[in-house]
Amino acid sequence: MKLNKIAIFAIIIASTSLILFLSVIISILRSRKLNTTVEEDPTTVFLHNHRNANLFPPVFTYDELNISTNNFDPKRKIGDGGFGSVYLGNLRDGKIAAVKHLHRHNHTAAFSSKSFCNEILILSSIDHPNLVKLHGYCSDPRGLILVYDYIPNGTLAEHLHGSKSKRNGYKLTWQTRLDIAIQTALAMEYLHFSVKPPIVHRDITSSNIFIEKDMRIKVGDFGLSRLLVLQETTNNQTTSSSGFVWTGPQGTPGYLDPEYHRSFRLTEKSDVYSFGVVLLELITGLKAVDYCRDKREMALADMVVSRIHTGQLKEVLDPVLDLSNDGEMLNAVAAVAELAFRCVASDTDDRPDSKEVVEELKRVRLRTSMNGDVAKDE
């Protein structure tokens, strides 16, 4: 009887010890799994695979950005789009920033994640006074967030045909429009010729050109941007003009290069097409797409090209410019219209590259300046 009690007691101790041992093992495994999950955050893995860790932008915590935007208060929302909402944030160092919270709850979530990683990669590799600067990011189960420069004076679209254009007495002068065109072209030239491999923005629109209080601009929203594959030439050198990538067409209606849309072959000339549409907006003050216009003129590029062919450019010039009694200024506008006409050519080979665009716009500004108009320094 005594032996049976000892045996039972031994079994109980052994069983208890086994249970405790298994509990410890399970706890360790769970802890390792959790640590692995943290370490294998998709954004971190992506950046480690594509960028030197020393070049990573700063990382913000979700709670930190939540506080900076007052719990993403709708009253702080300064922009909204298909892939995210932008809020005004007050960072801990006192800086005011634009905080973009990407959507993760709908059918665009997968694309948003890809766009998020792509934008971090692109923006951490560029530096130009006319390009928006990335101050950091947050990759958290509660949301993907990008932190940018805050540019307080709205977008070019708002100044041309949005809320800012409707203010009494407001006028975006031709000289200011020309300066905006040159700065945007300089940003595009930098992406195409100064970055290796070249970058195609793929969404150069008046809504992605942000205007500062002194009317200088910064091009933003790199979510659709792509790095190009450089092709070797016969002398084993590479140039940005030979770069391309095969990819499904993406962009904003009215700005999307029709040849890229047909062929799926993306080159720098696709940005040139989009920029040409922006030039047409600057000249006419009209939207890139307007469903209230006649079907054949719904797209601004189709509308203005048609008027240029028939010698009716004056009919579509922005009346705000009031060029009727200024022959020299009218000649400058006509020169920019001719450049825009070349930029939106249906054949990419007929379009100028971004270097040529910058040179031509500077020539126009120089001629305007020589005729008595003071041009702003770059």
C-alpha cells in the first residue's frame, strides 16, 4: 500500500514537471515567433533588400503620429485620395508636417502597401529643391504612414481651377505660371538624368504640384513612381534616354501617356506627356479632364491640339491672363503652347526629353525678360 502511494506521488510529480516543462517551451516558442514577426515587418524587409540601412529615413511610432494629428482628427485633414488621407501634424521637434495615412481596409490595401514601400525607396534616394522631402515613415498593424514636408499654399490645381482661383481679385500671372513650369521641368529633369537608375514619376499632375507661400513649387506623391531598367548601348555606356520598364498602365486620367497605355512600355517620355498636359492647364486654366465638355474635347490635350491645328489657340487661352494688348507676352504663350504640343505628341519619338523641355522654357523666359518683364531667379 505504501509503495502504491509512493508510485502515485511520483507519477503526479512527473506529470506536473512535464506540464511545466511544456508550458515553458510553448512560451519560448511563442516569444520567438512574436520577435520574428516584429523583425520581419514587410516594410523593413523590403527596405533591407533594396537600400543600405544607413540611408533609411527616420521611423516614427504610430502613437507618436497619432498624438501629432490629435488622433487623426478629421478637422486636421488637408487632403484625401483613393489610397490615403493627409493630415496636418505637429511633430515633437516643433515642425509642422503632412502626415499621410494610407488606407488598408478596402480593395486598394494591397496596392497601398506596395505603393508605401515604393515611395519610401524613391524618396530616400532623391534630393532636389523642387521635390517633396520625406521626413520619415511608420509601418504598424494599425496603419502605414508617411511624413512629408507640409506645403501650406495648396496645389497648382487649386490655384488654376479650384478654391483658390475663385477668390476675389486673385490672379496667377503669366510670369508666375512660367516659373512654375520651369521648376516642375527641373524636378522632372533631375529624376530622369541625375538619378541612377532614372525615375519615372508616372503621375505628374497639377494636383501633385504643391505651391509654397513664395510661389515656389515642390512635386510630390511618388506612390506610382518606377525605377527604369537601363539598356546598354554599343559602347557599353548607359543613358537615361534608353531606360524603360514593362508595367501595367497607371496614372491619372487626362495625364496618362496614350502610347504607354497601349504598349505597357513605360519610359521617361511618359512623364513628358503628363507635363505637356500641365503646360496646357497653365495656358488655358482648364482641367485636364472635364466631363462637361464635348466628348471629343473631354481631354484637354485633345481639345487644345485640335485648336492649334485650326489656328484657334487664342480661343482657349485663360481669360485671366488678358493678353489681348500684349503681343510679346502672347508670343511667349504661343511658344509654350508649341512646346506643350510636342510634349503630348502621340509618338514618344516626337516628344522632347526633359532636358530639352527645360532649355526651351528657359529660352522663353529669357525672351520675356528681355522684353521688360522681370523673371524670378531659380
